[in-house]
Amino acid sequence: MQWSRSVPRVLAVTAIPAVLMVSSLTSASGQEATGASEATGASVGKAVFVLDSDSGRFGGTRQALTSSSTRVSTVSSYVGQASDSQILSAGGQKVIADTTLASSPVAAERAAWAASSRFVDLSWPDLGAGRYTVYRDGVRIADTTGHSLRDTGVTAGGEVDYKITGEVGELGHTWGLTATVPRSDDAAALAKTASQIEAKAKKYTKTTVVWRSFIRQKWATVPTKLGSVSGCKYTKGYKYKGDNRGFSSKVTGPSFRAGLRGVVYWTKSAYDLFPETGWTQVYNAKTGKFVAKRKASTKKIDFTTKTRFDGKTRAVHGQIEATDPFCPKTGAKRAGIGVYYDARLARNGDFYVSGKYRQAPDSEMYLYGYTSATKHSTKAVHQSRMKSLLCLSQPMCELGTIGNNGGY
């Protein structure tokens, strides 16, 4: 089944938990922060090139003067078809900054980076977290109470993946950025880096988002505790055929109970969604005799875009609610698969994903980047093993958290 849509909607940002650790450096705000051990190669300090998340500009309303009282000015801007960049200057130092997400309609998404050949300045919105943790290429490099810092542990001409997490009460937020470090800081090198950022982003023609929930076992039986209250037709004395597989990064093909494949195109505004459910097959537990099979409805499986098409970034929302076809479809006795997620996809491969899911059965989520018709990258965003079949009944388990970011 395939549907196509091109209706823009308003982005809903989902907060996600973040694990924060303790550490000793200073952020751009002058507040205390702490660096990771020397074994990580971390080297962090004050950021000068800081994005004002309210205005979406470097040297904006709140950051017209940084903590070092050095004014940040724009030397030149590069507005491309797939990305936006600026060359900035402060105190005689010039940097290249990727501003593609800086103009996001949602201020909470306006994290940004600015890089010279010797450092990367990171900045992110201050959402009220008591502490933020910064990771470089998966390794924690700092904790800070501010909302910016400088990382000098970079290599000229390289790329660096960053993740920033911040806890607000029991919830948190996550940002992911991939910085391109210029080979030198002269005007020609910075302009060439801007061209590289644009060329990399233009390689992508579409991005596919896939979620699948599947039963890892060959056979599954309904737990007695759930069967007695579920109201489902086949519980005691019956078994269900599973998908008999582990995690699979194939775009299509592996068996699953409920799945959703959404496709965002970077050269046109329309998008596609493919909601699917697999056959639920019931057998007699003692004799192994086939009893019945049905497919769950796809009416509550949906994928939508939530921002206008600009060829550079797109916010999307996905949700799956798939009730066992042999169980009540509504009410307290309802049982089934449930998930929802919000994602911001950038054409250059950066992404943020957050959401919640019912912790049964097993689940997996992937992003696939394409150049023309050829898939050239795969990112495993989420993989989780079933906590318990009891989790198919919502009151039995807390919802699990989906949270990932980076590049694909």
C-alpha cells in the first residue's frame, strides 16, 4: 500500500531522557563545566562563535557580544540548494559555519557549529537543563552548565560527529551535528569548505525512514496474566507463529508484525508512506494444527511531514498502533504494538529522532540515504529486544524511549 502527501504541518518536538555525568572547564557563558579524562583526547574551552537560538543568527540579539567581548560578524554567506553556510569573523579569526538548521522554525532545534582548522565551536538552545553533556564521535568530552563550548581536539580537513544531551527534570533533549573542519583558515580554504558542505548535501536525493516491530522467536504464547484480561479470542492452549529472526537492516523483506516505511524526497515536496502489517497466524499449542490467520489493520499507521519543503531539512512524524486482529480493537482490554516518533532530517545526513514505543515485541528503526536510485548509507537508529509480552498491554509496562542522532 502506498500513499503520497505534500501537506505541511507544525512540528511537535518530543523530549527524551539523557544520561548526564559529572566533571572541569568553562563554557562560553562563563559557567563551570568539566572535561572528560585525558584518555579521550578531549580539549575544550570557551566558544566565541555562538549561535543565538532566539534569532537563529551568530552574533544575534543575545550573543551580539560573546563572553570574551569579541563581536562576531558575517563575512559572506553561501545559500545553496541543499545547505546554507557562512564565513564568520571575530577578533581576526575566521571560521566556516553550517547554518542549515539555524533557521529551523523551531528554536529548540537550532544547534549549530562553526569551525576553523584548529577548533570547532558548538552552541545549542538553553532549554533550562541543569547540565549538558557533549560527545565527540561517541566519546564524552565535556559536561557544562552553559550552552556552548569550544573543542580543539579536531583534525584539519576532517569531519566530526557531535551529540549534545541535556536533562530537564526526568526528561531531556538531544542534538546531533556533523562538523566539517577546514584545512586552513584563509578565505579560499573556507570558501572551498562551504562548497564541500553543499556538494555533500546535494548527493542525497531522498531519505527513507523504516520502523519494524517483530517477534524474534519462532513461536510465542500469550502470557497467562495477559490472556485472562485481554479479551482476545486465542489465548490459553494456542500459540502464535513468530518471525524467527534477529535485527535486519534490509530496507524491505524481513518478516514483521507491524511496520512503517516513509520516504522524504529532497528534490520535490511530495513524500511516500508504506504502512504494513504481517499475518498473525494461530496454531493449537498441543497438536500444532493451524487454526486461523488475520492481518491487523493499517488504519492507525501513519507517516507525515510537518514542515514546508525547502530541499534542505524536513521534520517528520511516524506512528504505529496495531491491535492484534484477534483482540478487541478498543478499550482497556486492547493489546498491540504501539510507537510514535518525531524526527528532523537534514539533506546533508544530520538527523534527530525522539519518541516512545511499547516494549513488545522486538523493534528496529533505520535511516537510509540515497543518491539517485542507489542506497549509499544505512544508519541503525534504534534496536530493542522485547522486555516482556506483557508489554503488549499498555498498563503492564512503561513506554520505552527512542533517542538517537548523528549522521547517516
